[in-house]
Amino acid sequence: MDTKITQIRMSDYPGNRAPREIWQTTHDALPELRDGQVAARIDFVSIDPGMTGWITDKRGYMPPVRAGSVMRAFGVGEIIESRSDNLAVGDWITGFLGVRSHGVFNDKDVRPIAVEMAPPELFLSGLGMTGYTAYFGMMDIGRPQPDETVVVSAAAGAVGSMAAQLAKNAGARVIGIAGGAEKCRYLTETLKLDAAIDYKSENIGARLDDLAPNHIDLYYDNVGGDILDLALERMKYRGRIVVCGAISQYDKETPQGPANYLQIVMQSIKMQGFTMRDYMHRVPEAVQELSVGLKDGSLICRQHILQGLDSFPDGFEMLLAGANEGKLLIRVDHQSA
Amino acid sequence: MDTKITQIRMSDYPGNRAPREIWQTTHDALPELRDGQVAARIDFVSIDPGMTGWITDKRGYMPPVRAGSVMRAFGVGEIIESRSDNLAVGDWITGFLGVRSHGVFNDKDVRPIAVEMAPPELFLSGLGMTGYTAYFGMMDIGRPQPDETVVVSAAAGAVGSMAAQLAKNAGARVIGIAGGAEKCRYLTETLKLDAAIDYKSENIGARLDDLAPNHIDLYYDNVGGDILDLALERMKYRGRIVVCGAISQYDKETPQGPANYLQIVMQSIKMQGFTMRDYMHRVPEAVQELSVGLKDGSLICRQHILQGLDSFPDGFEMLLAGANEGKLLIRVDHQSA
């Protein structure tokens, strides 16, 4: 097969540069398959906050992408050629397929998805890492209880919106923080959260004081920075903070540490982080729970789909700016490729 | 009784001033007792890091000391007059007795101590809040396991030295961080820790890399600041951080938040604070465990005893500077009073 493939590579670590300067598109031949490998046409590529960690050479939860390599990304695709005993042509797979139109993978590095259950792209959003991250972070670490006050930052984002709905479905009072009136309307009107705070136009601290006069039982943090400090100041005694991410800090050379972190002592707070590495063995549980909610409408998963691999640099900036509305995906354009 | 008593009052919140300007000594008459009250001669007053939180008007784990009031402090003393059904003249008590030579207390605000078991001042150090804080922080939250690598900051300090020994006795490899060669020698030679790092003369990060090449399982933090960041960078996956205090930050208007806190996500770390409020019901357990260790010599509790209430302002500065060697106490001078 002499398929011409499009790939987006990271030419160098960005350091202090704007990350968009590091992306480079190449057109290559699809490599020959070896035994145990499959070739796939990739239909959707996922743009995730985790990428910011993969393009630095700091110690992270995964080895960094090497300069010159194809950018790492989750994707879904259909197998078009197979020398694997486990995966056949026509099967759909997900995993780190990369920012590219096609790729060759070892069969043990990818896993099949049940596209008869849901459209393939949902395995990159509500039924993918996004959904699992929301599910385990909120339900296994956060453990919201009925009538507790739960605050979620970046609540209109991919993970935040799922996490907020899961807390709401568990009976908690949920306050979402998001940027802009439209996102806030989405939180209260579509997702039925109890309240929303617009961090772009409102005084977050004053609004939290109004909405949570008895303080916060559980804070699910996706943003870090000032909002984390404002939440720390308002945690209930023995409150819990789930540290899922810090989108406000990923583009900073030195992140802003939470100046109010001593509230962890004063209020006997537990602050916990996690990565999906802790939970891969429990993915079937998440898929089960999430697919029920997504089917019966008690969980809504919004997707923001960009067209074509060329949109990747813009999409990555959009993610950092919080300009996307829902899980950010690229639909790979196989017509014009 | 017309006992003349000496009291040290906080005249105002220090704000940005050096705290020593706010202390004021007064000589007052001992108030008349009401029913249910006792009067005590106070023999020892404890100087604790927690005091820094009591002299700000920020939200803390206790209400702040009010301007003009006698400074709050733990103490031990003997009852010299009683209108209580529960406490008699000659009984010894502990509690928030204040920085003063004598005081009148409601009997339910103090508790008796068994001075036949140990000298009274030990109930302010190894068998007091210091010991309990080390015990519950290390053994209930930290839970060191055999062969784990445990790092303790301010390891020659009152709480740190007890916490480090408890981890060592639990079978962990314990690295203590302290300021100065003498303190470091104390850690390895007297307390038998596995290693000590002198933060005043050594490169802490490089030494941690040498001593804990496979990273840190458990970090018991008493100091905050740069050392917390250096530890965060070197935590093992699923490592635990016990946040006991941040002596390096208490005199700062805006504390330095840990810039490396995103390691909490990357390394799936649990960072937990606590106050003794969570554990008051379990104090007998701590007294039992600690008194066995203090008796058989497997726990060593060093005390740094200052003479006379007038030494309080110096003692408080000494604590902030880490200049004390062991639990800082004042022996009240009743001869010259």
C-alpha cells in the first residue's frame, strides 16, 4: 500500500516561545507493517490539556515527545491493513494514534472500541479519557455526597462539564466556574447546575461567598492559579480538593503555586491529584456508568469539532485560551488529503 | 488571695511589623474565682509555631487572639485555689493557660495531667501537642511503611524530631533536613536517622537526588517554601505529603505557594493537612504510644528551656528563626516574681 500520509510533528520544545512555532507538517509514506502491527486510517484526533506536559522536557507522568517526532495525541481510527492475530481490517481502535491521518501501530499499544455502541468520536470524549478522568476524579477521589457544596472550575470544559454533572447526579449542590455569559448559561440551563460564576466578568470570591456561605466541601480544580487560591480560602473544615489540572498555568515557565496552600493545614484539607495510570484497570466500570448516563440524557457531552489536521495549531491555542466549547476534536479530512 | 500576677499581652496584630513590637507585660491582680473555676500557678509556658496563626486576623483553625488580651499559649501549672468539684488544690493541669505566671480558668477548659507519670513540662513537649502532632501526622496520615524513603523537614525541631523518629521506628529510611552541622549531627548520631541534609550549607536538591535516587515515598513538611518545591519535584508516583506546617512562611504577608504543585497531578500525589482538632478523641492512644517510646529511649525529646516570662519575645523570634534546639518552653520564674 502506498498511502500518502499527513503528520504533524513537534520540531522542538517550545520553552518560552509560543507553542505554535514548533508544529511542522510532513507528508510521508505509510511504513511497511511488521508482524503484530496494524495500519489505521485515523478519523478523529483529540486535543487535550495533557499535551502541554508532553511538550516540555520536565519530569511528567509520561516521557516527553521527542523533538522531530509526530505529536502524541489520542485518536480513533479504522484498521485498513493488519498483520495482527488480534485485530482485523475493519476493526476500530483507539490509543495514542498521534496527530496524523494514518499510522502503523503495534496491536498491543491500541485497543478496540465498540463503534456499534456509540459513534467513534465519543470514545475520545464522553466515553474516552475525558469521561474517565471526570468519572474517577469526581467519583473515586472527590466522592461528592448529597447536599454537599461542590465547585468545579473550567466547568464548561470537556472534563469539567462531565465532572460537574456527575456531582449533580450524586445529589450535590454544584457551582460551576466558566468564562463568559454564554458558557455560564450553558451550565445552568443545559447542564442544570445550581449556579455558575463567570470568571471573566464577575468577582469570583464575592460570588463564592454568596453562593457557598458555609464554604466548599469539594473543589474539583481544572485551572489552578488565582481561582485555586480563592477556593482554598473558602474550603470547609476537612474539605477535599481534587487536582485534575491547571489550564491557567500550562503555558507558564514557572507555575503560580497556591499562596493560600496553608489552608490545607488550617482547614485539615486533603488535596489529591491523579492520572489515568491509576485507573486503567477500572476503565470498564467508567464506560458502563458513563454510557448509561450519556444514553439516558443525564450526562451531556458537548464536542467542539475542528476540520482537518491543519487546524491543530489553532486548536491547541484555543484549548489554552479556553475558547473551545466542549471536548476539542479534529475530524481528519480524508477527502482532500 | 492577693497574688500579683505577670501577664504578656498582644497589644495589636503585627501586620507587617516585627512581631516583637506587639508584646506588652502587665502586672495584675488575680481575679476572684467563680463557681466552677480554679486558679493555677503556671510553671511552664509553651512557644509553638501555631502562635503565628493566632496573631493574625486571617481565617485560621482557631479564632485569633484579640488585641489587648493575654497571649494564648499552652502551659502546665498547679492548682492553688479551687471552686471546682472536679479539680482540687495540688492537682496539675494543662491547656491554654496563656503567657502568664498565674491564671483563673473554668475547670472544663483545662485538663488534669498525671505528673506522677512524667515531669510536668513533658506534657508540653513529647507527651503534649508536639508529640500528638508528630504522632498523628506521621502515623495516621503519613503511614510510613518498612523500607520506604521518608523525608522530614525541620527534623531537629520539636515536631519534626519526633515525627522522624516515629518513621524510623516504623522501619522506614529517614532523611532529615535541618539547619547547621550541629543539628545534622544530632539527627544522625543521637536520633539515628539514616541521613541529614544541612539546608544552610548544602545543595538540598542535589543531596536529595543522592540520598533518594528512587524518589520520596513520604514527605512530612514543617517548613514550606523552597524545600517543599524541591521535595515535590522528587516525589515517587503516588507519594504522600503530610503538611504539618510552614515555618519559613509564617512571617510573610503572602506565603510562597509551591510552584511545583502540579507534581500532585503528574505523580498522583496526596497532600494532606491536619489539625489536632481531628484527633482530640484519640489523644489517649498517642499518650500511650509516646510514653512507651520516651521511657524505653526509642523516642528522644529534646527541650529548649528559656528562663522567665520576659524571655517570651526573644523566644518567639528564636522559633521563627529556627534557632531553638528542641521543644521551646519557658520556665516561669516564681522566685523573683
